[in-house]
Amino acid sequence: MDISRRTFLKTSVTGALAVSALGFDLRPAHAAVRQLKIRNATEYRTVCPYCAVGCGTIAYVHGSGGLNTKNTVIHVEGDPDSPINGGTLCPKGASQMQLAISPRLRHQPLLRRAGAADWEEVDWDTAMDWFARKFKDSRDASFRGRDDDGRVVNRADGIAWVGSATVSNEDAYLITKTMRAMGLVYIDHQARI
Amino acid sequence: MTDTLSIRRVSASPDAYIPISALRSGGPTYAKLVDIGACIGCKGCEVACKEWNDLGVEPTANFGSYQSHRDLSPKTWLLMRFNEVEVDGNLNWLIKKDACLHCEEPGCLFACPAPGAIVQYTNGIVDFNQENCIGCQYCVTGCPFDIPRFDAATRKVSKCNMCVDRVEVGLEPACVKTCPTNAISWGSKRDMLALADQKVETLNARGYENAAVYNPAGVGGTHMMYVVPHGDRLGDYSLPSDPTASPAPMTALGFMKRMGAYLMGFGVLGTLVHFLRYGPERLEEHGGHGDGPAREVPSA
């Protein structure tokens, strides 16, 4: 298309006049706010895993939950309906989404062999075999069927077990049962939630 | 535009928005009240701010203080300042939740020459709209509290926006929601002023006879107010005792814009008069085009 200078000027002036005559108002554009990022996110009520207080939290999740979808947590904040915390969270709890999404999160077990200075990344089978071997050896070495007075005790004094703060009530129950079955008496757990 | 976000003022637009605020009162005027007496310095608000606004991590270094970062930055809109001060022979942390105070008379907005880069809503929030920011940093100079921070990479200025996206849909800002000791409260400005008076009374009863509300009149009051236990030592809280902001730069800008428009108009008019008086320029009289000497066009 060939546009001469005259045609260009004519069109621009007509266009400008038309726009101002029709009353184009750009003011609403100034009020354009960032969209609420949890808009349309699914809310999941959950409990902060970090300490014994057990603050109620809401995880905001993207994804339909469909068969072919892996949901993504996009935000976590306090649950205002929780009688424990009323929506508030401490700095650690406020950052708990990182437990799920942080790129620094380790997805493989680390093993530091006896005498080694560094940790090495191993697969789960190696880690489990190593653990089972050590556990069995320690138990065999320290197991006592009877105490000094000849009473039956069947305990393994050489091992202690510290539970995790991030396990649920049910996990904690199973851990306790399993360890008691192994003969452990030194069992503790951090989060009483 | 929703009701809670009627515009009160827009940067570099001295008179354009008065009719809107006159027509629509725009619903409640919000305020955040920070009771420094109840703050334990946990920095939960800092984390919540970073988390909600997706500001990302900035590596910190221990510099002998409980404070996380040394200063605010384009990625740190909220910083708990741990001012270590000796009060009556005892070490005290005069903590300041350092973030935008959302002045009623915002110095940043008055100083901003970019239309629409800074917007003040009728609910009291002063928001930076980075799309319209030209990176001149006049707002940094104009702010009496030294809050806005310039990002050299994006050449934009940012600061706390009072979680305007949350407030718009009826939620409180992230820092308010997360505060575990109820040191930060949220509500209408009127309710917060009443609550502030109560908190001052409580502090007085506990022996802090200088407890005061920080809501400086020089900037028309603020939409983040403090209750300070040691009201006589504002300097130690790094709070200016008499901050001021004046709409003079904005008025001057409006005047200059009008002058510019007049000059442009007179220029066009002058050209027209000149054309009518002397007619179009005739090229053959000068023997060429423009001021330079005539040049031969080399034949191809």
C-alpha cells in the first residue's frame, strides 16, 4: 500500500479527533492492580509441620487435580479459622512452602561413610541397606535379654531413636511401635502435634 | 476499578482526578497499626512480605546485629530494624518495622513526574505502578522516610504497596495477618486511632509514660502508624520527628506543563502567521535544499 505524506497526516488528524471526540478515558488504566495471585487456587487446610504448636495453615494450590495433572503449591498462609493461631504464622511457618518447592530441597539420601569428609549422594536402596546393616549390628552388639538381676528385659540399649517433626500422628505411632518391637527404650519425638 | 480502589491522586496529574474523589468517597480508609511495645522482633512479617510478593531471597551476612538485612532494597520492602539503644542504663531494642508509611500527603507522589507511576487510592494506599515508572528516582528524594528503592537492573523503583491486591478483595496485608503477637493490627483508620490510644494507655500503665502514637501531621497523617513505648526518643527508632511533604513540586510541574503547552501553541500560531505573511519558502531562490552548499548528485 502506498501512503503519501498527505494521506498519512490526514488519517492521523482524523484519528486523533475521533478518539478525543469519542471520549477515550485512560484513567481506569491507572487503577490496574496486580491480580490476586491466589485467585482460583484451590485451598487445602493443613497443619504447619515445624513445631509443637501445630498452627493451622491454608495451602493454595494450582492444578485441577485431574488424572494427568501434578498440582503445584503456590502460597501458604495461616488459617484464620484455626483456634491455635488465628491466621498468624511465625517466620519459619510463613516460609513453609519452601519445604515443598525449594530448588535446594534434597530428593536423594546423603551418606557420609566412616572417615569420609564429604557427603555422597546415594540411591535409596544403598541407603536402606546401609541403615539396616548398621541397625542390625548395633542391636546385636547391645541387645540384652536379661539385666544384672536376671530379669527378662529384651532391650537394645545401643540405639536411640529421635522421631521427625514433620511426621503425622499416625507415622509417629508406627515409629514408636516398630522401635519398641526392636527393643529400643530411648525413643523421643520433637513435634507433639 | 472496584469501589475499594477509587483513585484519589495520580502522580504528575495535578488536577485531573479531583472530580472522582469528590463524587465517590470510595469506601473505608484503611490503616495499619504497629505496636512496637508488643513486637518480639521475630521477623515473621518480613518473611510473609517476601512470600506474598514473591520478592525472592537476598543473601544476608551477620554484621553484629539481629537485623537480617542492612537496608531496604527493591527485593526487601519490609525490614525490621533492630536499633540497639541504652535506656535508663539497660540495653533496649527500639525496633522499627521499616516499610512504607502510606502518607496522606505522599511526598513521593508529589515529586513524581511520570503520569500514573504513583497512585494514591481513596483507601489510603500509595501504590507504585512500575509500568509507568521512568526510573528518575525523584520519589526517592521526595520521600521523607527514605523508603523507595531503585533497582538498577530494571530501572524501576519499588516499595511496599500495602498488599493492595489483597486489600482490594477484602484481605488484610500479609504482614498483618502473620504477626503472631498481635503487634500489627488492621482496620479503618478511625478504629486504628482508637486502638492506638488504648495501647498507649496500656503502655502508660506499665510505666512507659512517654508512650506515643506516631502519625505525623507534616505528611497529613499516615496509613501505617506506630505506637512507640519511648515516644521521646523517635530518633532512636529511626523515625523522623517532623517529616513534611508538600504538593509544590506537583503544582510546579502542572504549571510548567501548561507553559509548555502555551509555548507549543504559540509556536504553531507563529508559524502560521509567518506563512501567511511571507508565504512558503522558495527553493530556487537559494539554489538548493536546506542550508548547506548545493552538491552535485553523482550519476550512477
